[in-house]
Amino acid sequence: MADMNGKMEVVALRISAEAMEDRDMLQDLICAAFNNAMEKIREEINREMGSMIPGGIQGLSGIPGLNIP
């Protein structure tokens, strides 16, 4: 499991003992942990922006040149 702060910096990484026995699985788990942490940050940013902008951040997707995932 990976924890990230609002600056998108990894602040903690937890690896189970079982994962240490299988290198491929460990690599997959680390990737999944980072992706999960990034998704949580995106959700939080969207939630925060949604309270400030009518229609939320998704409402900005129609602005030319603005790429919002």
C-alpha cells in the first residue's frame, strides 16, 4: 500500500512479507499501490474543486486546451 500527500509525493509504502517472496508480484503490487494512491488524490482534488466550481472540475472539460482525465 502506498500513501501520498497532496503534493503527490509518496510518504509511506508498506510491503507484506508474502510479497517479498515473488519479485513479479511485488512489482505488480507496487504499481497497483501507486495507481490506487493517485486515484485517491484525483478524487480528492475533484471533490475539493467541485465545492469551489459550479459543475465541478468535470464541468471544465469543455474548455479548449484543458485536458482533465
